[in-house]
Amino acid sequence: MIKVYSTPTCPYCVTLKNFLKEKGFEFEDIDVAANPEMAKEMVEKSGQMGVPVSDINGEIVIGFDKEKIMKILNITE
């Protein structure tokens, strides 16, 4: 289960979502700009106000940390 907390204007969010799509992963895209309740959930999980924040099977990834995401999802290039 992958949740991506993002905003429509964040370039790193777009990069992260495109990366996941390219690798064939489905994810729930949560627009925290439009949903204050989910923004609160994101801050509670990560301690961060900035986006993107990913919740990958319960592991929190802050920003587009490609190496960490690849490790969690067992992706090799």
C-alpha cells in the first residue's frame, strides 16, 4: 500500500508519482492542499509540513528519496 501526500504545484511530487508509475506501482495520491484532514495526518506521520511524503507499507519517506524508495520496494535498475 503506497500513499503519496502531495500538492498539485510541487515539482518533486510530480517526479515521485511519475517514478512510481514508470515502475508499475499503484498508489493513492492525496492532495494535502485540498484536504486539511489528510494534511494533518501527513504531519502526524512524518513531522513534516513539506511535500512529498510517502507512506510505503508503513515506512515514511520524506521528499523524493529515490534510493530509499527503491530499497523499500525492492527495485533494481
